[in-house]
Amino acid sequence: MGSAPSDGFFQPLKEEDPAVVGGYRLAAVLGAGGMGKVYLSYTPGGRPIAVKVIRSEFSEDPEFRRRFQQEVRAAERVQGLYTAPVIDSDTEGDQPWLATAYVPGPSLAHAVARHGALPPRSVLLLTVGVAEALHVIHGAGIVHRDLKPANVLLASDGPRVIDFGIARAADSTALTSTGVSVGTPAFMAPEQASAGTVTPATDVFALGQIAAFAAIGASVFGDGPSHAVLYRIVHEDPDLSALPEELRPVVTRCLSRDPADRPTLTEVIALCHEAAAQPLRQGEDWLPRAVAGSITERLQLPAPAPTPPPQPPTAAPTAAPGYTPTALAAAPTPAAPTHGAPTHGAPTHAAPAQPPYPQPSYPQPSYPQPVYTQPSYPQPGYAQPAYTQAPYPQTPYAQPSHPPAAGRKRTGLIVAGAIAASLVGLVVLGSLLPDGKGGKGGDAKDPGGAGAGASSGAAKRPEPQPVSYQGIDVPQNHQLLFADNPPRPAEEPTGAGVLYGHGDLFYYRDTLFGDERFGTANGKLVLLNNSEKGSLETCRAVTRFTEKIGLDQLTDGSQVCVLSDAGHVALVTYRGRSGAKESSTYIKVDLTIWRNAGDAKKN
């Protein structure tokens, strides 16, 4: 369960976001991930919670639903000090959801990206806290399987492990069986990367990687395409040259290639205590001051949306004069969500039809309403255009207010007949003209008489000329349209987001889970291999179509063919991404576009 806010902390709800989930009135968007979207809400007593709503693509898979229900029931038994407890759920509704306690703190991934590596003492306290969390999680019969920096939140009194067991629900479903792997490649264990048996020792390996990442600020198996990282995990030793000396004993043992050689979680905690110069005690000072400051920012919670006033029925019943609608006032109040000890067996919430704005039976606590501001980062290398949608031409049509008179109908028929006769005459006259003036012989510009309309089908459409654009910086969650000249990055104007928008090419970065995608919402794309030369002919011939490519599959110089539904063909050359110390996150690409080189897809 993710509750680490994004760079903007609390994003306002949009039109496509629900107002209420399972009786909880939503207050803001905390983030979005590969499996769903996370919202901020409150319990009846005013405690903040994080509500994760599963994507419809997963909820429609019967195998996912079965596993998700099992994992949620198991997760409800996890009540450790270093986990975000599951407090409520609905696994059988139209759209499954899960609610956990809200953790006001950044993820380890976010903290390291913004503030750099943590000092050794903070890393030791982080390691013992995550080890305690894993001990409780394993005690409930769960293997996390996707332990990574994005799933470890940094609270004021120690770390919190989130999303335990959820990865297994997506494993071996119809979605993941098509090639989507469960787990983050850079933090997988060797047996996980080679499709071996996953055990609690798999999480110990990930714990060693997390500790090293926190101390170094980078993965010990390097960066690059996922297959290259996985090869190094299985066959090569980690690079621990920058690891502080006091952390080497625990990290080295956790990263043993053989699961049997890895320490138990109790041994991990003992090794951390042995390495510490002073007794390890979690407290308010366990994090550097800069990281602790970001926790304070996340405590300024927005209030839930105000409850709308009762609305009259859409079709008022016939009644005597003086009738006032009382149906809503007399309607029963929707049941408040249950809390406290989790229930097992039947889902916590049934799925009855709810009114558009259910009225809670409890007063909402009052919170200061923050001013939502869009994060201001400098856009590298271009001026942000203001895109406007060109209006479609509409043919005015005046509906007659009464049937035309008989005389008018007769006049209209005479005029229409005259026009038709004129057209026939023009056609006959054109056929009698000499060659080169509309006859069958054609002219110098139109040999063979194909004409501008190429009615005979013999003329071949000339190949479009390529247009190249160098060094385009595409910020996270921005898109390009190939019809624009030059193509300039923009956000999805409808608010649907680039994943579900209309962009010919987009760069999506999940600020909650750390996933990065390079894809198209308006066609299909193909990642070319080293033996394929990027050209219009190649892009027309390849058929390994997909819609999204993980950024970890791309290296400097990788080429991708994009075939848009609008009929444009583009060759995209990836030139890398922004550095960790830069204020904004973006990728750099070169574009070669052949406009109208293919058939446009008809809607």
C-alpha cells in the first residue's frame, strides 16, 4: 500500500477520480502506480488513511481477484511497528480497494534522489527497522517479493514497509503472463531473476540491496537495460567499493548468491548492533535534518471534500400544491466504514448501489485547506507551448419550424433537376476536350491520365520526406504530437494523463513506485535491435508491436519506431535522461518524422 506522496505531495482530485470509495470521502491524490491509484482519506475519527484503488485491468482478471483476496486477508494479520497496517478493504466489488494507515514521510527512493545517501547510523537504523517489518510479514506467511526503495517509507520514528504481498496477486495473471515481470529488476534476488523458488531469503537479499542503496545512493548492480542488470545479479558480484566499512558485514552476507548462505532476520539485526558505535535506538533524530524536514511538509493534510447538500429527485412526483421533496431527508444514512480489528472471510464492504454523494453519519474533522500549487521546475531546452484544439468545421443546419408548402417543394425539385442536368452536361463536355485538357491522354504533369484524384489507382503516392528534430527534452508525464512542427512536450489537455491520453509519444514516471515508461497512447511502437537500421522501410516492416517500453530497456542510442494512428511514422533515438542532481526529471530524444507515411486509422 503506497502512501508516500509525490513531489507535489497532495494533488487535487480530478473529474475522473471518484468522490467516495467504500464510504470514505476522498481528499487528495497521493500517487499512482502500476497496479492502481492511491488517495488520501480519513476515518470517522479523523485519522488519515491511504486508499489504494486497483486498476480495472487487474480487477477484470479472475486469477488476480482470487490471489488479491488471499493476500489482503493475510496482510490484515500483519500488525508490526514498522509496517503500514491494513485497516479496511473490499476485494469483491466492481473495483477492489485496500486502505492502510497513512505514513507522513517520503519513500527511501525519493529521499535519496533529493538529498543523497544517508549516513551510516541512519542506514543501520533503517536496516533493523525493515528487518523487524519483514519478520512480522514472514510470520503471516507472506513473502514481500517486491521490496525496493519506493516501498520503504521514512517516518519520524523509523521506516515503514508497504505493499507487502501485493506483488504476488499480480504474478501469473493474464497481464503478467504476457511479459510483465513482477518485481523491480534492480532489486531482485538471483533466484527470482532466474525464475527459481521465492522464499523469505529472497526478501533478505533485497534488504541488503536497500541498505547499500541508502548508503551509496545507487544500485550495487549498476544501471542499464533490465536484462543486463538481471544478468549481473545472477552471475556477477555487487560493486561495494563505495560502501562504508561498518556496513560491509551485514550487506555482504545479505547479498550472498546462495539463499542458504544469507543470514536470518534475527542475525541481520544482531550484525547491525555489532556494527554500531552507539546503541541503536529509533528516535526523532534517526534521519538527517533535510530528510526530516520533508516529513513536516507532509503533515499539512488537506481536508476532505465538503459534503454536498441534498439534491431534489430528477423527476419530481405529482403531488398536491405545497409539496416539498423529503425523500432524501428521510433516506437512511449510508453505513460508515468499519475499523478496528480486521474482519476475515467475507469482504469488509458489500457492494450495494450507492447514491452519487453518500451522506456520512459522522462530522468530518476540520483541517486547514492548503493552496494547491503545481511544482515549478525549469523546463530544459524549450518554451512550453499553449496547445489549443482546432475546432472541427460544423455545417450549420437549420431545422424548419413547419413543413414546407407544396409550392415550395415543387420549386425545389425543379431547381435540383436543373443542377443535375448542368453537371451531366459538364461531364459530357469534359470527355470531348482534347488530350491534356481533361481527356484520357493526360498531360506532362499527369502521365497516363491518373489525375489529381488517382481514380484509376495506378498512380503511386510519393514518399514523404523525413523531418528531423534534435535534442528534445521530454519532462516526466509529458507527451509529443507528431503533427506539431516542431513537436513540443505538453501535458494531456483533457486531464486523462499521458497513459490514457492521445499523445504519439510520452514519457511517464510513476513518482510513487519509481516505474518509468516510454510509450504511445496513439498507435504502436517497436524497439529495434542492434542489427536493424532505423529507416522508414524498417519501421514499416517490423511487427513486434507494443505500446510501452520500460526506460530500463533503453540505452543511449536505442532506436524505437512509432507508428501513430494518425498515419505518421517516426524514428525515436533515445539520448539519455536527466541526472539525479537536476531539479527536474526528463528524457532527451532525437526525432525523425515521416508525416502521412501510413494509413490513418479510422475511428
